[in-house]
Amino acid sequence: MVAETEFEVCIFEGKRKWYELVLAAFFYSISIYLLFTAFYYAFIDASLAMFIHSFYLTLAFGLYGLANGLRFSTTKNVLIDTDTNDIISRYCVGPFSYDVKTKANEFEYISFFKDKNDIFGTHLWYKTNRHYKMYSFDKKESAYNFAIKIATKLNIDVLDATEKGNSKWIDKSTL
């Protein structure tokens, strides 16, 4: 019998918007069409010149369509097990998922910052000065609220690093 793991913190990105799924379907359709075209010219209408041309189109545009289809349909879920200090990133496309495990020694703090593109990111820092990139946000308030919630659940500190060279620790007891 397989024992189920209870995760202390579960962060789900949620569902994609309807127009993102329509775009993903469009890009997947391009990839499948080009793959079938290459298959047709390789085995049914055995024309070497047309096969090479369709194979080139499949590589050039089919991979582009596949990459954009994945971009518009993939969701990322983060699961944190505080007993074993495991961080699991679960990437989901429809019913399929792929887990990436990261082993952390001990969680130290969570920081939120502003990058050069004016996007606010959050990092979960753990011992040996390493970090795990969690999520990005468009607004400072969203990143702040996310960092506070995670810090409260994991019982760690919060660092506001939105101003370069002027990082501030946030006192959670005043919230």
C-alpha cells in the first residue's frame, strides 16, 4: 500500500483563461497538421523533395507551435512538505503532469522583489544561500500578500527587496 504524502503548503496556479486555451489549441493544431503532412509525404506520396520540404516546415513551425501550445496550456503548482523540506514543482498540461523535486535543508525566509521588467517575483530562500523561484506577479500588493501567506504557513521571515540596495525585513507581528 502506498502512503500518501500530506503537504503543509499547496499553491495552485488555477485554470487557464478561455482565450489562452483557444490559442493553445490553435498552436497544437498547427503542430499536428504539419506532422501529418510530413508523414503523408514520407509514406503515402513517397516524394523525397516534398518530404524534405514538409519535414523542414514541421521542424521550423511545428516546434514553434508546440512550444507556444505548451506555454498557453501549462500550469505550475507548488507543493511544500515541511517534514522532509521537499519542494515539488508540478507542471500540468491537461491530465498529464511532470514533477520536479528540490531538496531544501531548512527554510530561512521568503523575499519579493522587482526585476528589470517591472515584474514582481518571489523567492523562497533556504540554507546554503540557495533559493527557489516561486511565482511572478504584475502588482506589488499581489507579491506582498503571497509572500506574507507563505511566510505565515512556513513560520519564516519576509524580506521586501523591491528597492535595489534598500531591502527591509517585514515584521509579521504587526499585520
